[in-house]
Amino acid sequence: MRILLTGGSGFIGSHIALLLLERGFDVLILDSFINSSYNVIYRIENYLDNKKINSKLETVVGDIRNKKLLNNIFSDSIKEEKPIDAVIHLAGLKSVSDSLINPLHYWDVNVLGTLNLLLTMKEFECYSLIFSSSATIYGLSDTVPMAEDHKISPINPYGQTKVAIENMFHDLYNSNINFWKICSLRYFNPVGAHPSGLIGEDPIGNPNNLFPFLTQVAIGRQKLLKVFGDNWDTKDGSGIRDYIHIVDLAEGHLACIDYLNSKDACLEFINLGSGKGYSVFQIIRQFELSTGCQIPFSIQSRRDGDVAECYADISKARKLLGWTPLKSLDQICIDGWNWQMKNPNGYS
Ligand SMILES: NC(=O)c1ccc[n+]([C@@H]2O[C@H](COP(=O)([O-])OP(=O)(O)OC[C@H]3O[C@@H](n4cnc5c(N)ncnc54)[C@H](O)[C@@H]3O)[C@@H](O)[C@H]2O)c1
């Protein structure tokens, strides 16, 4: 099979690309590199060479909002007799705080970009799609674990764009029920890195999320970790979240391709998380234990829009995809630290 992977040089996309190529898929990455480095592509190519993997990786530098470019990609693939069998769509903007400042930019890239992609897929009769949705769409709620039928109520423009896209899928599926096969995967918090240490998370500027911040404290790029609230109604007072190893998350996409291939038509919304909740203090303790690093931290007041506890009910993914996350929190810490040690300044 040949897969079009939009956003394939980003944190999640690079791990999916590597896994697809290792499993014999050909991959065409479309990425604007607005939030990623071309070094990702070189590293994946080197990895394939060293392991003597023959799957084909092609890369197009461009924007998903460029209709002409999308059209060329699909028409070339037909002319060259290597049609695109399915699309994994990850290209988009993902910062909650940035989306509050630049909401229209988020609607433009995330929603219009996806609309362009769907229009082109329809034109070229490519009907299989896996989409990167987010647990952010569930909004504020302490009901845990969160299943897919949990109330949808995003509290920021980023989350709104993901809901708008999921609504687009509903309309599309209802109109063309015989054709479309769509899985919208709602990610919780992907963390860690590929065990090789070749690819990992490399946020531009100060990391917004706990785990990359923590590894940057460990390597000395940040002074201390800020813990937002130690008075939540949880076992140790710190907030509880669902952290999933990035390789487990990538495996979920491979399982999803099998699922789509087994269907004539479908539209599914599926949580991908570890299904476990870990507190911030638990993460710090485990990281120190797994790596031998010391993590200095300071307690700050709670942030607006945070909740005490949020983790996924992943029974639908287990049942439908036959997928289950395998990697422990210990492995997340080891692989995340391995990546940070080998790449103290990320890809630069
Ligand atoms: N990382 C998370 O915690 C998380 C959680 C839930 C959902 N998601 C979603 O998963 C997807 C991938 O996330 P990620 O963490 O890998 O982010 P990332 O920023 O590392 O990867 C996104 C990639 O898309 C590219 N891109 C951005 N705008 C583009 C455009 N207009 N045209 C083409 N390429 C463009 C970027 O250059 C980047 O390589 C995003 O859609 C994000 O919303 C991420």
C-alpha cells in the first residue's frame, strides 16, 4: 500500500512514517516544515538504509491549503501508476495557547486544510482516511475514564477546529455512505521517543507540555519544572493525565489501516491513550528512578482551564482495532531521556 502522510515530519508523523516503512508500506510525506525539521527526513532515510529496508519514502514540501499542489500529488500518483491507497492526516497547528491568540489561523490551516484534502480525495476517489483528533474536544470534565460518547465541549479554538473537522466527517459519511472509510483518532498525551533516539519531540521555543519540559530540565535547558497546583482532589494533589508512548500511538495507526482495509465503509471516533492516569508527581518520581536524573520543581497556582483528572477509556480501540498499548511509564522515561541526551538541542 502507498500512504499519503500529511504532517509526516512532525513529532507524531515521523514515528508513524518510520513504522509504516518498516512494515513495507510506501510513504509520501506532505509537510510545510513550519513546525518541523528536514533533518527528520534525512534521519528516517539513514535508518532505512542501515536496516536495508526497501520501502519507498518520498517527501513533498508544501501546504495542505494549496489545492493545486494536492491535485498534482494525486494526479501524478495515478499517472505514475502508484495510486494513494489511504491518507493519514496529521498536518495542522496544535498549540492551545496560540489558538487563543490566532484563532482564524487555526480555522484556516486545520479546517480549510482538511476541507481541501477531502475535496481532493473525493475527486480522485481515495476514500480511506485516518485523522489526528484530540482529547481536547472533551473540554472540562472530571468524569474518568473518558469514553468516546463523553460530551463534546471544547474550551479553546484549537479544540473547536477538531470538532468542526469531525462534524465534516459526519456530513460526508452520511452523504456517501457507500464509499468513505474514516477513523478519527482522539489522542491523549503522546510522549517518549523512538527507542533508537533518532527521532523524538523537538518543540520550537519553550515546551507547552509536561514531558518535553521535564526532559529539557533534566538536560539543563530549563531551570526547573513548574507544577501547576498541588491541591487538586487527587491522591497526591497534582493533576492526573493519560500519557501514551509515541510508538504505541503510532502502532494504533497501523492497526487502524488494517481495520479500514477490512471494511466497505465506516466512520469511527476512537480514543488512543494508555487508559491510565498518572499524576505529575508520579511522572517526576518515575523519571528520576528510570534515568537517575534529579528534577527540581516549583509549585505554581492552578492554570485556568485545567482539570484534576483526565484519562481515556480505550476499550473501543482494543475491541475494534485489536490494539493495546504495550509500553510502560518506565519505558517512556527511558526512551524520552535517550532522545534528549542524544539530541540535547533537538534536530538543530
Ligand atoms: N502532540 C500532541 O500532544 C497531540 C495531541 C492530540 C492531537 N494532536 C494532533 O496530531 C497532529 C500531529 O501533532 P504533532 O504533535 O506531531 O505536531 P507537529 O507540529 O510536530 O506536527 C505537525 C506537522 O504538520 C506540519 N504542518 C503544519 N501546518 C501545515 C500545513 N498547513 N501544511 C502542511 N504541513 C503543515 C508541521 O510542519 C509539522 O511537521 C496535529 O494535527 C495535532 O493537532 C497532537
